[in-house]
Amino acid sequence: MTDIFKTSLTGLAALAACTALTLGTPASADKASNTLNVAFAAEPEPLDTYKIAGRQGLILARHIYDGLLYKNLDTGEIVPALAESWEFTGPLTMEFTLRQGVKFHNGADFTADDVVTTLNTVITPEYGTRYSISVDWIESVEKLADYKVRINMSKPFAGAVEMLADALPIYPHDFFGENGSSGMAATPIGTGPYKLVSQEPGIRYQLERFEDHYAGSPKAGATIDAITVRTIPEMNTQYAELMSGDLDWIWRIPPDQAARLEGRVQIISAPIMRIGYVGFAPEALAGDSPIADKKVRQALIHATNRGAIVEAFAGGASKVLNTPCNPAQFGCEQDVAAYDFDPEKAKALLAEAGYADGFEMEMVFAAMPRPTAEAVAADLANVGVKLELNEQQYSSGIGKWRARELPAFFSNWGSYGIGDTAFILSNFFGGGADDLVQDAQLAEWLTEADTASDRAVRAENYAMAVKKIAEEAYWMPMYNFNVNYGLSNDLNFTPHPDEFARWWMASWK
């Protein structure tokens, strides 16, 4: 599964609108009301986190609900949330001591019953949790005492701690037991820093700061009293309201429009977890392809002017990558072999491999702009390699890849927005259907990293894997994606690479 990141340019109408807007002066945010006004272009899904796929609904949910743990993306540290402490008590068991004195938004006390009911419910096939990867590692959850629980794992899973860090929220057991998923979506009740006080599903949401949010919470310290979130599909309207002061926060602004808004409002370009890559397949076509030769793979990377491609098509906070993972992810070692743009070196490597006159090769691309693929093709043509570009939908492209029909596949991967290389490396190099390298040593390292509970062991094995992937040029990493945010000039807001807006950290200047 991949959650393809989609961005669309807005055309001449947007250009005209933005040009008109620059003639006026933006109003100041209404700090007197201490309300943050936000807009999304897409409708948030119903607010049961376990059924949500899109970032819009998940952002709202993370303000309403809490998990047992929390990840501080600024430090990479996993810290306590509803759990006061935790430990692995065996290869497949984790025990959690829970915080006392925590209140749900409806006044109910948080106890072990809430954890047991929530997790034992959402792991069942009948519940239909959207992403099975998030819960299929849980066998069962036991209550050991009023404030202590044990999670029994069905299999070793390195992402367990990451999942428990805010991706698996805890619901009030009485309400959830009686009302189920539809009840939680209609009346979201959590322990988070904000409570939902009204909603027109898919249209408008009103949140207020929860005065009884528990002491010691990693989300503590919210200073904004209220958050109003609206769905405004037309980006021109969002730009106009941001300029007038009716909105304080918008996102996913196309680069051309961000450039036109710059100076009138705050524009921040921030990197996200999603990365672009060209996967090479030594095992494709029964190994009868130039790609099977390491020197050819190295030559193709040297021949591609990735820096120019990033500048032309990504810009902002995007950077050329040398690793098959995102630098923001745990385990993504950065001290690896790098391949500078060097067409002459590329030609020399091709000649050494017996392809002095070049060769022809098909490259499918999916969920990447055609001009980006054409730029890669143009660079490779300069060293004698002719790419046959074949644009496909992602499902069709990955189907051809898994059928071992492709020597090269240009696409992107978002790692579910999770800052851990467990959610990318093993998918492509762990021996599964998407692994067209089939390097036994890599699979061994990744299995060790994916199943170890010791983060030092995980880091060591991921580092060895990342280094070998780079040395063997199994991938041509392209760049990390970025998102443009538009903010009121009066707003302090820090974006994070998982694309979860943390409005509880926002404040007025």
C-alpha cells in the first residue's frame, strides 16, 4: 500500500486571483478571539482514527485523542503519553504502567479498561481497521491491574513502538463499547489537548482547548483557545481568505502560487517523509538486462543531474538524496556512497561494462510528473542510454514490477508518514514481492533490524543495509518531497516531516 501524494497546479484563474490579491494588504489575524482559523481542500474523514486514511482527518484526531506513547520528531525520542512507562518483558510481550488522574473529554477516568477495550476491538477483522499493518502485530491485550496492561504480540514487529506513539489512540471503554466506530466518529471523545465541541462532518469542525488535559502530557502547553477548521475546496478562495485575515493556516500550496504569495503572508516550505526514487531490478527479465551490472547502475546515477531536477521540479525544502530512505527516519544512515553528476564518469563506466554505444531500456513511472521522468530520460540520452518512458497508474506499474517485467521503476513512497526505516527498506529489499534485488545479506540485516526490540541493534543493522544498497547502486534515490504552508503573519507554527500539523504547539507572535 502506498498513499500517493497528489499536488495539482491551479492554472490561469489562480494566477489572476493571486495577482489581484497582491494589490491589497492582508489583515492581521484576530488574536483577540484567540481562535486559529484553518482550511483544508479535501474533506476530513469521520473521526475514528482507525478508519481514516487521509492526513486531514488524522490531524484533527491527533488533537482529540492520545496514544500510550508519543514521538518527539524534533529529537526522535519516544516519550510517555498515556503510559507512564513501558518495557519489553519478552520477545513478544510489552508491559505498560499507565498514568493516573487522566480524564476523557466527557469526564470519565482513564484506566486499563480503556486500553484493553480499544485495542482488543480494533485488532479484530470485523472492526475493519483501515491499515492492518498498524494492528496486525497485536495478538491480545491483558489488564494486569487498574493501571497496568500487557500487549501480547503475534509476531516480532520493529514498528510496534512507532505505532503506539500516537497512531493507536485510546477511546473511553464505556462509550466505545456501547457505540462502536460510528459513535466515535459522531461524538469523538479522547484525552487530547483539544475537544471537539461541534462538527458538520466534512465541512466544519470547532475545537476548544481541554482545560483538564493531563499534567505531563507531551502535548501539554497549548495556548490557543479554539481552532476552527473548514473544508474549502477552491484554493483561490483559501488564498483570498488567508490574505484578508479570515484564515491563519493553509497547506499544500503549489510552488508557483507559493512564490506569488511570498511576502504577503508567511510561506514555509518543509520536507515530508515521502521520497522519489528510481528502483533498479537486477532480477528482472530473468537477469538479462544491463541493469544486472553494478557498473551500469552506477553509471545511470552519475548521468542523472538530480540537483537540476530537484531545483526545476521540486524546489523549496526538497534535497537530493543518497539513501533509499528519508533522512528524518530512524535508521536512515547518511554516511553512504554518493554519486555526483558526472556524465564522463558515467560513459566510462558504461564502456567498462561493455555498453560503450549505450542501450535501450524501458522505465515505467507512476505518481511522478511526466516532465520529471522526461528530464531523467534526457540526461541518460546524453550518455547513450535511450529510455522508453511508460506512464502507468501506480497499481499497474507495481504490478509490472512484481511480475519482473521492468528493469526500472520511477515512483515515490511515503512510509505511511512514519519516521522509521522499517516502513520502507524491508518493503523493497527484505525478500518480498517488491524486492527485485534479492540480496540475501540485505534481507538478513533487515530481518534482524525489524524484529529487534533494542534500538541500538536496529540502528546498526539498518546502517549496514543502507550502506550496501548505496554501494551496489540498487536504487537511484531522487529527492524528498516538500509541502508549502501559508500562514498568517502573526502565527508561530513549526511543520514536521510526518505532515501532522501540531497546532497545540502553535502560538501568536
